[in-house]
Amino acid sequence: MEWSRIKTIILIILAVTNLSLLAFLFQRELQSQSAQREARQNAVLFLQKSGVTVEDSDIPEEMSLLPQTVEWDREQERTAASTLLGGGVQEQVWSDEIYRYYNETGNLQFHRDGTFQGEFVQGAFPVGEESPAAYGLVVLNTLGFEGEVLSIQANGGEDVTTVTYRQWWDGVPIFNHQATLTFREGSLAAVEGRRLTGAPALDESRTPISIPTALFQFYHGVVSLGDVCSRIDRITPGYVTSAGAGPTSLTPVWYIVTDTRTYRLDTLTGALSRADEGSAAES
């Protein structure tokens, strides 16, 4: 047999083998997707039979948020303080976990756990033509805090406006990170809150549970808490942070709004807790 014909036969065999392998993988993927849809539907039916209704469209399509860790980036804090306060900033070390920066325009103090506060000289940071809420976002962006406005409170008699923000990272909220800016007589007077202390990095040591498991865990968690609800109105994926001696952990969670109250579901462990009354997550 000629070599060219043998070569053609070999190529045909390889092509058929590859097609068969692709077909097998495609079938496996379809079976996996079908099993996931069935498990999701079974979880929804379980909730309904248990007296809790939820629309499938209100349930996230996938567990897209993964756990992260954040190392304390003090150089970023120095840069942010210098940029906001202007030149001639001096540093004061209060402890291994607290650093203060100041000059003639005011001061900023940063903590390892992400909390921060600052006070500013009257008139040093005038709002100008912008609204206090819009100007506050510019200030917070300088501090590495991107977010959304949660509330605005104005006291016209004293010409004081207080604006509260919630931090977002990578397009999702960090529920326990808020910042409050106080404006007095058209100028920024003070800031306090909690922020990310550095750039998040993926934590590959932990993985989320499945969506059906999360729904089952929600129901059993409500029962364990001694609560009752008959409807899930909204599920919002996001993060919460916890800071210790080492890196800060960003844990993916669901904030679940029901007809009775709001809950926080840890999507790594399935643990359910009541959300703080009046928290930013409920806004």
C-alpha cells in the first residue's frame, strides 16, 4: 500500500477519534448542565413545599464570586493620604496597626483592619459646583474606595450634610464596608469608615457550595434560627470582610431579602445569619 494512502487513512482515523472525543465531551457537558438544572429545580420545589416561594429569575445563575484575600498595602495608604491632603504630609506611627498622616489641611488615620477616619480644616476641601454626594465619591476614589451612595442627610439649619456610601469591588458590593462623609458650610469636614487595605487576590484554598445546596442551607438556617418566612424577594451576591492578624478575607455571601427580614448566607460554608437591622445591605 502506498504511503500516501496509509497517511490518509491515519488522518481519517485521527479525525474520527477527535470527533468522537468532542461528541463525548459535549454529551458530558449537556448531562452536567441537565443535572444542575434538575438539582436547582428540586431545590426550588423543596422551598415551595416548605412554604417558601421564590422566582427562578431571582436566584443567581451561578456561584460567580470566589473567595479573596487582601494584604495590607501601606504604600497605597501613604500615596492616598499624600494625594488627598496635598504636599508636605507627615507620618505619625501610633502602633503597628495604626498610622496617621497630617499637614496644614487636615489628617487621615488608617488601621490594619480597614477602618479609617479623617478631619479637615474648614474650607480646605470646598464642594464647589458639585453636590456633596458627587464630591464625596471623588474623595473616596482617591482613597481607593469605589462605591455607591446609600443615604444623604441634610441639616439645613446648621448647613451640615452627611453622606453614607457602600464600597464596591469588581462590580459587587462589600456589605460591611461603608464610609460616611460630613460636609459643613459647603466644605468637607470629616470622613470615617472601612475600606479595602489593598488589592484582593484569589484564595484557592476555599470553594463555594452549589446553588441548590445554598437554597437548602437557607431554609434549614431559617428554621434553626426559629424564624419564619413565606417568600424570597431578592438575592444579592456580594462580599463581607473579616480582618485578623494576617491578611483580610473577602468571603462571598448572599444577602437574601424575605417578606419578614434579611439574611446573610455564607456561600462557602452555607452558614446563615440574620443581617444587621438597618444595614447597608438592606438599602
